[in-house]
Amino acid sequence: MRIIRGLEEAPIEPLRGRTIAVIGFGNQGNAHARNLRDSGLEVVVGGREGSAALSLAEQAGFRSMRVAKAAEAADLVIIALPDEVQPEVYRREIEPSLRQGATIGFLHGFTIRFGLIQPREDLAVVLVAPKGPGVLLRERFVQRLGLPCLMAVHQDGAARSAEAVAVAWASGIGAARAGILCTTFAAEADSDLFGEQVVLCGGMCELMVAAFETLVAAGFDPLLAYLECCHEMKQIADLIYERGLAGMRETISNTAEFGGDRAGPRLIDGSVRSRMKELLAEIQRGDFAKSMREDHARGFPALAAQRRAQQAHPIEAAGAAVRALMGKTTAFGPGGAAR
């Protein structure tokens, strides 16, 4: 994989004197807009009718306007909206307003990968996807550090400068300080969905809940079960983040290491690996994208039901009690937000 690092390899000049519109001012849009502005670039913010984006952006000192006006004013339009609403907003408000030969940028390859947005041929279409939440992207930028990001070009457009613009965008948010990893929209979208479903938001969470339920059913106190099966997950994840899997093993007890070696392959056996392959195939075929679009079209009833079920699960009460002991309300500290 080609990796671009440093300002010499990632000049910001292709965006000097250009106008950048960030459509949406959520966690990622907020961070991109602030980092690009602090890198000396001209940034405006576009918001949907009835959204809080416009007022929030104005409070942060940005020139803000409706989506169509922002798109019309910009050379680079960064779409920082939720995946499920992008196609309709793009069709109705963004594309009709785009200049000939403009560049549109995505933070995730989902809508392009699965054909939900099909841009005009004159437009350059690029991707810059930081590997972390917006709050961390902003935090590391302020510290003069960077967050690695993935970069891709879907089509070069009439201007034939798509990669240079994408590199400048990635450099402007600070990613060149860490590394800009060149990939494709399909590879980013498929691997991101797979990681979320199989490990980060699906597999890991379900594993913790199942382990918690097993201990509680065996008569263990819910607080003890939460501490062992959920709370300490962060400590191990932090060690892996800082030192890698082998480095993590060097810091834990022989008992923990020996037990993990015996139990891990029994839990993640051939049947689990087979289901991982099935999930990846469903993602690549577009089955997941289709299911999500259908649930969104109905008002997300399946998603809402799962949220209610999670909120009512006994693990939430135990978790709240443990977090109170730690003096924290979220993984990012009091008042923090992961999205």
C-alpha cells in the first residue's frame, strides 16, 4: 500500500485560494472544517433545513449557508452527512448546484461503492477517511500530531487534479503528519463495514454481553461481571493500540496469557471464521447496504428496536455504576462523544 507522509509529499497548495464547503457539522464535519481553517484554507459550512449545523457553525465562527448555496460556492464540497441521507440530499441540493469540474469529497465510500450516488462525469470524486472519530482527529491536530487516513480517487473529472486535491485535503486535516494510505472506495467501504460488524460494533459488543450474561446466570454479581467482561476491555485495547498484540502479551500475567491461548481458538473456531466470510460476502454483494436502506426508508424500526433492547439490558445499569466509580460518563470523558 502506498503511503504519503510529510508536507513535501502532501502539499496543501492545490487548495490555496479555493473555497471548501463542508456539508454537515457533526463530529467529523466539525473536525474537518476546523482543521482545514486552521491550516489557512477558506472554509464554509452547509447545513440542511432544520438542522443544528448552521447555528453551530456560526457559533464556531464559520460562514454558514444552506446546502445548495454552499455547494454552489465551493471548489471542493466535502459531504459529511450520515450515509443514509446522502443520496437524497446529493440528488436534490448538492449536484444541481455544483460547478462544472468541481470536486466532491466523501468521508466513507459507502454511497459511491454501492451506487447510491452516481456523480456527473465532469466531477472529480475523492475520499479522505480518517481512521478515528472526529474528536480524536481534532485533538491530535491541535497537538500538532496526525491521525492516519485512507485516501482514494473514484474519478478524475474534467480538471484532472483529483489526487492532488485529495492529498491537499488530507494534509489540511493533519493526516500527512501520520500517514495518508492510498486505497480505493470499494476497499475502504468493504473493510470498514466488515471491521465494524465483525469486531468493533458487532463481534466485540456481542462477546462482552454474552460473557456478562454467562457470569450473571452463574450467580456472579453484575458489577463484578461488568468489571471483568466489559470494563477491562479498554485496558487491553489500549495496550494493543500502544504496543501491538505481542507487546500486550508482554504486559499481562502468565496466567492470563496461558488462559487466553487455550480459550481463544475454542471460541473463535472454524464455524466463527466461516460466518465472518459470510458477512464479508454479504457486504461485498451489497446485501447489507440494501437492508440498511430499506430500514431507513421505513424510519429505522429495526435499528430503533435494537437501541431500546440495549438500553433495557441489565448490562447498562452495571456499566453506569462502574463508570460512576471512575468519574466518567463516556469513553472520551465527561461530556465527550464518540460520533
